[in-house]
Amino acid sequence: KPAWREIMTKKVFKSDEEWRRLLSTEQYKICRKKGTEPAFSGTYWDTKETGIYQCVCCNNDLFNSSNKFDSGTGWPSFDQAISSQQVTTKEDSSLFMKRTEVLCNQCDAHLGHVFSDGPQPTGQRFCINSASLKLTK
């Protein structure tokens, strides 16, 4: 837990209409309807800037840029979240495959998926849609 940031766990609830008003069409499709942006198309897939990646829906701190790595997949990839309290996971059986979905723990925004083929020491690869993130430097 970073000493300089208070971990936020207060739930955010908005109506579907409010989310549509607050988010771009792409952000809404990905974050609220569990869409996926095309590989190599998002803002952050190859960004090397330092900072904190926050949820575009609720500003929840999700990932530190120091945990970002180039996975070669075309999506921003991280070996861990800032804290296990910031994200939640659930089984995703859509698209005829078994995956683990990653959600913002504060507003339940769909972020992407986590896989067990990441670098050590965590072995995790959080494969996250750029449209679900904003980088705060």
C-alpha cells in the first residue's frame, strides 16, 4: 500500500444514463458493456511515461507505471495492481474461453483480463484496455 495515497474503497454507483453522459462512446462500450479495444490502438499500449493509471470512470488508483511492461500484446500490461483492494476479478466464460476479468473495485468498470503468463516475481499479466484508464503524472 503506497504511503502517499489513501486507498479508496468507497463504492460508486451511477445509472446507465449517467455513465453514457460522462464517458465517450468507446469508454462506455469498454468499461460499462465489457468491450475490448483493438490491439495496438489504445492510447497507453506503448506509453513509457511515469505516473499512476486511474480508472477513467471514478479516478480510483489502479496501476503504477513502475509495474507496466511490454507484453507484446498491444494492450497496456502490468504485473500487479497498486493494491488488491483496488481491483477485483471474476470468471469470464464469454467468447467460448475461460478467462479472469479485471474490474475496478470502486465502480465495477470492466478494465480487461489477468493472465498467469506475466514476468516474475508475480507471474501475472494484467492486460488492460487503454480506454478504461487515465494516466496521472
